[in-house]
Amino acid sequence: MKIARKKVNIPDRMKLTNISYRYEQNGNQVWSFNWTSGDIKKPDNMSVDIDAVTGKLRSFNHYSPIFYQGRAKLTLEKARAVAEEFIRVNNAAEYSQLMLEPPVMPYSGVPEKPVPATGFNFRFNRVVNGYPFWDNGVNITVSGVNGEIINYSFNWDRGDLPSVENVVYLKQAKALFNEKIRFQLGYLKLWSEGNISADAVLGYYYTNPRMGFDLGYAKISNERGEWQTRLVYRVNFDSGQYVDAKSGEVNSFS
């Protein structure tokens, strides 16, 4: 608990409400702590996870209405600087292997309503041998209202990763993908920007999007449910995920 308080600023008004320990399937051991203000009118809750072996901060989440009241005062650049400084301090050993993954997602705290963003979500992927490890890295959210870190999660696999030698060439990967890909015709509900209702369209969409054309590391589950780290090509959906069955246009779900 001393490590948790050292890593994260826990306000004095917060009361410790729960302590738990868990052993995860991948071998990680984690201590979890929860604090709350106990104030119904001004709720304030925090949760912190600490790696029981290394003492590193695994994750934390801080919820308070003050983080979502008013418009964002921080610019994207300032919010990114806050996020990078926090990571630089808490992930000094891993910092040089992290790369920001665009786009940065603005966050309003009220996902179902098109209100102005009051925070910024950043995803930093781990990079190994020049390629991203999509399942490793840091997710972090900075409040645009007061510049505080309100959400953080860190995931990092130990041990050696597959070599980049003798990989399937991109041309071969595309050919294999074209052989395996399947489309299914059906109705989709699509959310348009600025609306809180969805329109239904008839379209073809991918039914097996695991394969793709971005080369990087990913954790894949085998038939026995065991997770293994593989070097794979991943689908890049920048151009869209479905084909409109009426217009023939390639679009995205959002």
C-alpha cells in the first residue's frame, strides 16, 4: 500500500475500503486497493493495482465529477506532455520502447451524448525489433479540465519474443488473406457524428478479421486456450470495415 500511495496521489479525504490479491493466468501477481470519499453528493473513487513481484504500477482509475465539469482547458499538446511525463517517471525502463499510436481519442465522460471533450485518451504501444506489440504498452487518460491523470493501465510481457527472421512476405500474406477472407451480407446500425441515434444500412462486412497487413506482435490463443506471443500481419481497417451493399462504398462502422 505504501508503493500505491507513492505512485499515485491519494487525497487525505479518501478512505481505504478494500484490499485484495490475485494470481493471474499468465503468472502475474497483483495487489489491488480501493479508496472512496464516502460523499454521496461529491463522489470520489480510486482503484490502484500494484505488481506484487516487481512493485510496478499496473493500473489505476480515479473517478470524480470534477474531471468532466466544464470544457477542456488543456490543449492536445499539453495533455500529451502530461501523459508522457507520467510514463517517463513510472515506466523509465520501458519508456524508450514506447510509441504513441494515433489517433488520440478525445473523451467526454458521457459516451452516449455528443458533448464537448473534457479529456484525452492516449495509447502508447510497445515496439520490439522495429515492430509494434499491440498487446503491450500503456493506456492513459488526462483530464482536460485540470490536467490530472484519471486513468492508467500498463501491460508488459516478460521473456523473449519471436524473431523477425524468415517471416512471410507481405505479398504472400495478402494472397493468403484473400483466400481466407469471408464476407457476410447483413444489416448494420451505424452511428453518425453528432447524432445519438443509429441508422441501419445493408452491407457486407468481414467475418474473420484476424489476419491483416500491419506486421507486429500479438497474443494469440490456441485451441487449448493457451496464450502465445506471435509475429503476425494484422488487418488495417483505415479504409473501412464494410462495403455498402447499395452504393458500393467502403466505409467504417464509426
